[in-house]
Amino acid sequence: MVWLIVARAVQGIGGGGIIQIVQVVISDVVSLENRGKYIGFIGATWGIASVTGPLLGGVSGMHSTHTIRDLFPHRYSLTTYLGDGVSSSTCTSAGPYSPTHLLTIL
């Protein structure tokens, strides 16, 4: 039980750090006029995901006779495929860290 508490604490610190890094990057890259819009998009995404994620997970766990291996039969998760798409799109002539390129990702 102690290990579970420690792991959840590390997870919370990491999640909070990721949220703050996103806020810092947005404030660094986006102009002051558009900053509120992008912060609003991130907040809306976080709010929707916080509600729908656990609900869909609970429904799929309660009403399914399948195991997790039946639901995800492939070897790689969806985030692996999405990560490959993002990493291949970041190789542009403008460079992966240019402000205009970061805005196209957002």
C-alpha cells in the first residue's frame, strides 16, 4: 500500500509538471492577443478528458466480458502511433523548435 501511495504521488507531481510546462510553452510561443484562446483550448481539453475518460473506462469495464488484451489486440498503443506521426511531422526545414512550427502542432 505504501508503494501505491508513493507511485500516485510521483504520478501527480509528473502530471502537474506537464500541465505547467504546457502553460509555459504557450505563454512563450503564442502572442498575448491569442494566449487566452490557447489556454482555453487546453483547459477545455483537460476538462472534457477528466470527465469522459473515467466514464468511458468504467462503462467499458463494467459491461464488457473481454479482457484488456481483447480490447487492444495490437502490440503498440494508440499513443505510439500518434507519437510517430508527431515526430515525423516535426522534421521540417523551419526546424522542430521554431515558433511557427510549434503553432502548427497546436
